[in-house]
Amino acid sequence: MDKTVKKYPTWRKWFFGAGDTAATLSHTIISFFFLIYLTDVIGIRPALAGSVVLIGKIWDAVTDPLVGHISDNTRSRLGRRRFYLATFALPLGISFFFLWALPQGMSETGVFILASLAFMLHMTFVTLVMVPYQAILLEMVDDYDQRTSFTAYRMLFSILGGLLAVAIPDIIVGGYADKYKGFMLMAVIFAVIIAIAPLFPFFGTYEKQREVQRQKFPGFKTYLKPIFSNVPFRLSILIYFFTWSGIAMVEAMFMYFFTYWLRREDLFLIIVATLFILAAVFLPIWVRISEKLEKRTAYMIGILELAISLILVIFIKPDTPVWMIFALVVFLALGVSAAHVMPHTLIPDCIDYGTMVSGKRTEGVYYGLVTFFYKMGVAVVIWISGLVLDFTG
């Protein structure tokens, strides 16, 4: 066994994984609650609410590769990536709070403009933190299987953070007759956590001293060409895009589904909690499968299982027995677990291939492009969801 594996103690994996909490909390709370906050609390039409998310996500997507390029060229005593974790952690938390502090009583047009600007601001800080965060794994870890291990720790925080991001806001907001005050309190609590989370990978990771620190990079457009000529990377982007766009639509519609179709709001929290907990429990299974077979095969098995699960959700009706719903949740959790870990483990190896061919270490732009296509997918599916809700009433 490669002895370099021993250079990665478990505490580093925990600290690296904890960094994902910032994006997970922000993404999950926004995915589950922001649309319904805009429609049911602030009082704007679903089509406009979906458009707020569309505008913010498109802006977010466009800035991702640009921030990746900037971080690739950053030179500081803290390194190319850790500098951003320390600098933008606090603005990230503050901007999250302002998403949920939209004034009541404004015109629909005024709320739309203000919400769009607040969303764009928050997404900018998410990008400034998360693109360097994702890229730092390649700076620190070279081993194929160790990357899967680091990613599994990250996805553990992602899944458990997702659970907290659904359960706690639901409990806080549900405890207030005035939902606006409930969302404000929720925003304060999670803004603090989101601001602290990036400091864990800042203190727990490091960047190797590579020749890249003295390397002069070409302009942004110049080195996009070799990146897009990386066929394995293009395929990994498609995998990431379709997997997470589908999950984003499910997240955005989940509360509407329980509130207006099943009319079982009492089941929402326990169903989501069960789903996230089981998904976390199933993570080691996918790590083991990827070691025994290969990452591509493990992904294909997992995504097939997830697809079947989501098709079965279509047949859930208000009179469906609760035990059948929970049985489906177990099946769904296995696929959700695979969707969390497997696409993330494929991308670093595809980037390594591109680095080997081009001779340039441009992990920042690579990860910027990954999140660009992912966020474009999320923007479109949530926008379409808002239009459908508006059209159907």
C-alpha cells in the first residue's frame, strides 16, 4: 500500500468535511423553504418567486468559473484556496440572513427586485467560498481511494447538514403564528453556523508547495479550450448536472407535495429526517462498492436505484398507507446516498487526467465549471417548477 496514505489523519477528513456544512445548510434551506417563503409569507406569485431563483442561480453559475480562474491565479501566504475560506466566511453568513429579512408590505415588483439582489449577493459569497473549498482537495490529496474517503466524510456532513437544514427551520418556523418572525429567527441561527463552517477546512487543510505557485497562467478564455477537450470531464459534468438537477426539483417541491397534495404536513419532518439519516448510514456501502468494483459501476448501480425510487414516488396518493411511504423512503435513501458521494468522487480523477494532458493545474476553473452547469440546471428546474405552480394554481 502507498505509504502516503498515512499522511491523511482522520481529523483532517473531519475538518475538511465540515466545510461542506456552509453550502449544504444554505442550499438545503433555500431549496426547501425559499420558494414557499416568497409565495406564502412574502406573498408574491410563484412565477415571480421561481424567477428570483432563476436570476440568482444564473448569476451564481456565471461567476463560478470566473472565481475558479481567480483562485487559480491567487498568490498569498495562505495559499490559493484557504485565503478565500478565511476572507469570505463572515460575508457568507451575513448575506444568508438578508435573504430572509425581506420587508413586508412592499409592492410585488419591489419585493421581486430586492429578493433577486439579495439572492445574487448571497450566491456570490457562496461561490467565493465553495469553489476554492472544492478545489483544495486536489491540492492536498493525490491518492485515488483517499479522495473517495475524504469525499465520503464531506458527504456525511452534507447529508446530516441537510437533515438539520430541513428539521430545525421547520421546527422554528412552525413554532410561530407569525411565519415571518419564525423565518427571521431561523436566519439568525443559521447565518452564524454558515459563517463558522468554512473555518474548519481553513484550519484543517493545507496546500502543497507546487510549481504552480510560480506558474504564470494564460487568460481565462485561453485555458478553457483544453478543459472542454477533456472528454472524461465533460461526461462527469453531465452526470453531475442531471443527477443534482433532478434532486433540486424534488427538494423544491417536497413541502408543496406534503402540504397541498398529501395534506400530511405532520409527516413532512419525520419523512425527511428518516431519508437523511438512512442516506448517511448507507454512505459506507457506496464507498465499499466503489472499492470493490469501480466508481463508474457504483454510480450506475446507485443512479438506477434512485431513478426507480423517484418513479415510484409518482404513485403516492393521500390515501397511501404510511408504512408503504416509509418503505419507499428506505429505498429512496439508498439512491440519495449514492447521488451524494459517487458524482463527487468521479470529478477529481477526471481533472487529474486533464492536468496530465495539459500540464497546467487549473482545479479552480474545473470546479467552477462543474458548479456552473449544476447551478444552471437547478435554476432552470426551479424556475419551471414555479411556472407550473403558477399555471396550475
